[in-house]
Amino acid sequence: MFSIKKIIDKIPKQWSLTLNPNDPWEELNQKMEESGLIDRENPEKYSIMIKSTSLFVRNIWSTADQEEIILATQFILVSSIFDDLIDSHDEIFGIKYINRFINIFKLDKIEKDPTPLERIALNICKNLENRLGNQHPLLNLFKNTVIEYLFSLLPFKNMKKLKGDIDMNLYYMMRRNNIGMRPTFYLSSIFSMKRLNPEIVLDPLWSELIDQTGNIVSLFNDLFSYEKELRANDERMNCFHFIQTQRSWSVEECLEFFEKEIDNCLEKFLIDENLLKQKYYSILKTQEDIDEFNQLVEKFHYMMSAIVTWYSQKSKKYKSENSIFVELRY
């Protein structure tokens, strides 16, 4: 049996916040029923997923209002369910429904026979447009990155079919897009930015923070889901698995590798975070602007902290009685 505590503790404790008191459970369930996603005769199908996703969202957006929490939970939920849907069907099905989803974010267009997920996706777009207007730069950045995320689903799925070794650099590039870090950041920007010029997020340093956060979240995702994916015979793109098999390493060696990778990613993240602060602290004119800027930077901290909390709470899916990791036993 092995411990992953040292890896979990890489994320500073001060990067977590008190859980947002706005609980979207009842209102969200109602919206899911209205969309047709939840069957009134079988409400348990997605109930655990909705509950755990809302907790994850409330850990990231600790000061968001009820409407923002519902929007964010809907987005994370729809992305996760749609990803699983594409992963479990053939490529013809995937291309068809990815294109349908892209048209929602590109054209605000929904088909004559919309699925429940498509109705929810259109509702997210309409709600954000009502808040910002349909040509707001942050909204367009969000939509563009959702489309990039959708385009990443089939390539990532098809990577699982390829033979031979997988390079970590290729893995990072594919996985951080597949995990949806960019649209999540721009959704945070929509919620957080009231004073700052939206053009500020076009600075390439933000892109570096997104990438390093995506890398770290991907590493934690693969560590926590390693045994679940082994049980499901879906471990091909899990980096804990392919690093172990490609290099003929022991579990201890893989854990050491993960520690070093997370250390390297965190170091790069903190360097770019400091560069970003040095650059804009001298440009921003008021303390209110600086506070809003800091809130946006800190969202990355909360994303990394929330992912650890989220996986720790999803016991039925990621924990087992005989896990090789002490922290994932129940």
C-alpha cells in the first residue's frame, strides 16, 4: 500500500476557500428535469453527479451568486456528460453530435430534435448573452475555447487506439485541452471582471497560467482515476499508467515522477504569476482594479485545490476497499 499524501499536499492549504453557501441543488434539479436530462421516473441516474459537480463548482467560485453557481455547474456537468457520450460511441456519432454542439456555441443554433444536453447548452449561451450582450469579448473568448474543447474530444479518444509510447509533452498538449481548462477560466473571467478591461486576459501570460493549471489538474485527475480506469480497461491515456509501463517503473518510482512533475508545473506557474503581477500592479490605477485582478489570478489556485477536494469526495467512483493508495480506501 502506498500514500499519495505528499502529492496532495503540493497544493497549498491557503489555496482553498470556504464552500460557497449558495447551494443550487433544488433549482438545478428542476432545470435538469425541464430539459429532459433527468427522468422523473429515474431521478437517481445523474443525482450523485449533479451533487458532486455542484460541490466542485462551489469550491472554485466561493463568492459567486446563485445564478453564477447554477450556470457554472450546468457547464461543467454538460461538458462531463457530453465527453462520456462521445467516448462511448463510434466516430460517426461523435462527429455528428460534436458539430451540433459547435453550432450552438458558434451560431446559437439548435436542431429541430434537440437532446437535453443541447437544450442546456443553448440555455447557458442565452443566459451569458443576457448578462453581457452577444458580442462581448469575454463571451466570444468563452465560446471560442468551448469550440476548441469540443474539437479536442475525438483526437484524444483516438489517441487511445494508437500503438507505441506516449510522450509527456504530447500528453500535456492533448490533455489540458481535453480537460476544458480554457473555457473554465473565461467563464471565471465573466463572473469576476466588473471593472477591468476585458482585453487584459489576451496577455500571453494568462495563457501560460491556464496551461500549467491544466497540466497540474491533468496529473491529479490521472492519479485519482488510475485504478478506476484500470478496472474499466480505459487506462491507455492515463499518464500514471503509461509512464509506469513504458519505463517499467514501480509504483514508488511513478509517484516520485508525479511529485517532480507537479513541482515543475507549480514552479513555472508561480514564475508566470509573479511576472503577471509585476506587470499589471504598475499599470492598474486603483486598489479596486488590483483586487479584481488578484481575484482572477486566485481562481487558478482554487481550481487546483478544488480538484483535490472533488476527487476526495467522490468516494464511490474513485475509492475502493483494496486501493493501492491509502487515501483512496474506504
